[in-house]
Amino acid sequence: MAIFHTSIKTFSRGRGQSAVAAAAYRGGLLLMDLLTGQQHDYRRRSGVVESFCLAPPDAPAWALDPRELWAVAEAAERRKDSTVAREFEVSLPHELSEEQRAHLAFVIADALVDRYGFAVQASIHSPGTPDGLNHHVHILATTRRLGPEGFGDKTRELDVGPSGKVQVQWIREMVAATTNAHLEAAGLASTIDHRSLAEQARSAMERGDDLAAAALSREPTQHLGKHAAALAGKGVATDKASTNDQIAEDNREHYDFLVRKAGLEGKPAPVPGQEAAKQSGRVLNAETAGLPGGLEMRGVSGIRLHNLLLSSHGHTPEPTPISLAEKILDALRDVDEISRARADLAMEKVRDALRWAQRQLSSQGETSELRQWVTRASLQVRALKSLIISRARRLLNVKSATRLRHMAEQEWERFNADCPPGSTRYSRSEWTLRRGRRLSVLEKHTAELKAAQERASEGELNAIDAEILTKAELLAALPHPSQAVAPTLAEPKQVASSVLGSVPSVPRGPTFH
């Protein structure tokens, strides 16, 4: 049975937290905090299935690269106690396949970006054991809206208070409705309900379903959290896990009692696996639940990070700074990948310059000027690579949306063939409901396909191609490392504006004492 879990938390400098560190850990990435000079290397951590970035359609290209996104997001905050990131943690149904869970995570993140206008990094995590069920996604969001000119106003409607409660309720409803729509599209009977057990029980009582109300009066289990879950995965007993085992046993005994009682009284017993749908008195789907606004893909740009970074499995090591030699090698690999993807781009000059820097480092050693030039060049190379991947992503989105629409269309045609009007298989009301659900799913995927095709239209792709050529020309015009002197890394504001080119001016970062 699918489980509903959605939580929201913030990261604050006042608590010693960093958006860069949070993004690196959740995505299994190597990220550098330009404000502190600290590098966070979690490339060897296990459990990260996939990560991707999303941003509004008019956001700068750097918003799709986490190494640039979080550096600029941190620099945009001046206060020493600023809230630097907000996280939405959402459970993903274990009944879905890995690809289906990835698509569900993408649509949920898409809905959040569309509603609040921020940029996000979504990282899908797997359970700690092969038979585990705790699939979930961490959606790390900037605290400011992002437009063509960079970061703007804070998303204060999500802060604690009456407005925040309204937004939390919308998010919970959206996650439940979106998840149920994906479960239905996958042909699964499981559903989730964002309401508390007490609310579901009251609803059952109001409609006169005493048996369902009694079943829903079970005690809820406690959320383990990452530390307790990790210990449980290793077979280590914890107080929370023991408490949950006892709660589950008590609930099973209570459930068995209800089944026996229902049999004696001649009432239908609650069916395992269908409790959420029956006990809530409704079926959450695209039609009956009324999907909240913002569930369609509205031109949000996305980039899968496994195309950008290769992460290896294993235990998380202590963060170690990347050497200048490694940075040059990474840049050369990026240049090679760009050349393979776009043979029409002239990359020889920057490749030769990087190789000169490599020889210079080997013969003369590291200097601040050399490190600054390499940093500047590598960031520009990554920005170009990100743009190329973003273009490819649009084409992949069309392919994915086409496949999902085809699946929905096949299910629609199968139902109409097996259950034509007047069929005695279902009552008229049930037939109308089932047919309507399938039509709603088909219409949803049709709209998603149309949006994806618009994002990958000839005009859109031509615009991206023009931007790619512009960035390639800027890279080709980069002064040779023997001549150029780049801004210092001690000034994050200057690095962001000079390296990223299109990145808008951001407030000066805080001074730490």
C-alpha cells in the first residue's frame, strides 16, 4: 500500500547551515561554497538514484547547474541569519517503477516551480536495503523567485503563519493528487490520502461507514527520519523502530478483530490495500480529486545531473578539496564531451589553453593567477555544457511525454473496447466514473505532450542554438592563461558576474567573523 509523507523544512545560516552543503549531500555532488571556500564532496555517497534541476522558463542558464545555482543563491543573501534554502521531502510509491517514480518526482517539482517561481534541485533517494520501501525525493528550493535578471523577492508566503498553512495544505493536496494520478496511470489500485487518520475517520463516520471509521482509528506510526532509518537498514534496533513495530502489531490485531466482527454481522470487511480509497469515501484522481493548478508542465527547464556528473557508490568520505590539476582534468573532459555532442563548435583554442595550464602547473607549480583563470574557464565550459544538455533534455521530454500519452491512449481504447456503452460489467455510475478517470489521464498527458512539443519547437531550439553559439564565442575569446588575470576567488560577487556572464548582479555576501 502506498504511503503518504510530505514534510517541509528550512536551512538557515543562523543554525550554521548552508544551501551548498545541503545540495551536495542530497545530490551526491561535489560543490564549492564560494563564500567560505569550503568544498563539499559527496560523490561517493550511496542511495542517490538521480538528481535534476528545474527553473522557470525565463531563468538564466546557470540556474540549471547546481554548482552555479547554489553559489549565486548563497551570495544573494546578506544577513548572517538568512534562510538560504527550503526543502520539500516527499515519499514516492514503491509500487511504481524507477522510471515512473522519476517522472512523478519531476511533475511534483515542476508544480512547485510553476507556483512559486523558484529554482529547485530534486534528488531521488532509494531505500537502504534491496527490500526497502522508503523511496523518496528531496526537493531543495531557493528562497527567492528567479527571473531573467536573477533572484528577486523572497517566497514569504511559505513562511510560518496563516499564509504558510494555506500553502502547506495546497502542497499536501497537490502531492496526493499527483501521486494518485500516476498510480492510476500505472494501472495500480493503490491510493494515498493527505488527510490525517482522524480526519479520514470523521469523514467515514459522517457517511455512516462505522466499520471504515473504526479501521481508520488505528494509531499512526512514527516517522523514523534519516538516522533511525539508516540504523534500521543495518539491523540496529532503535526506540522509534521498536515503537513502530508494537504499533503495527496492535493495529494488525485490531484489524483482525474488525474482520471477524464484520463476518459475524454480515458486513463487508475492509480489504487490505484498498483502505485508503474506501475509507476516505472517495477516489483521488485527476477528475474526482480536482488536480490543483500547476500540475501541467509549463515550459520548465530541466537537466538530469547524471548527465553532468558521474557519481560512484560507496560510503560518504570526509570532504576533500579538489586540486587544481583535477579541476583542469574535469574541464578537459567537459570540453571533450561538448566536442562529441556539437562537432560544429570550435573548442580547440580552449582545449589548448587548458593543456597549457596543465603543463604550466606541472612545471611551475600553482599560482593564484593560474587557479583564477582555470576556475573562470571551467565555469564557462560547464555553463556551455549545461546549455547543450538542456537542449537535449527538451527533446527527451518530448519522447517521454509521447510514451506516456501513448500508454494513456491505449488504456482509454482498451476500456472502451472491453466496456462499451450499455455494458453490464459495471453500473452506469461506476462505468461513467471509470471512463471519466481514463479520459482525464489521457487529457492530462495530451496537454503535457503539447507543452513538451512547444518547448522543443523549431523556434525554441533555434533560440537555444543561438545562445550556445554565443557562449561558445565568449569561450573562444577567453584570454590565454599566460596573459589573463581573473578576479579573485575571495570576492564571490565578482566571480559570479565575470564567470557566468549572464548572471545578474547579486547582493554582496555576508562577512563572517
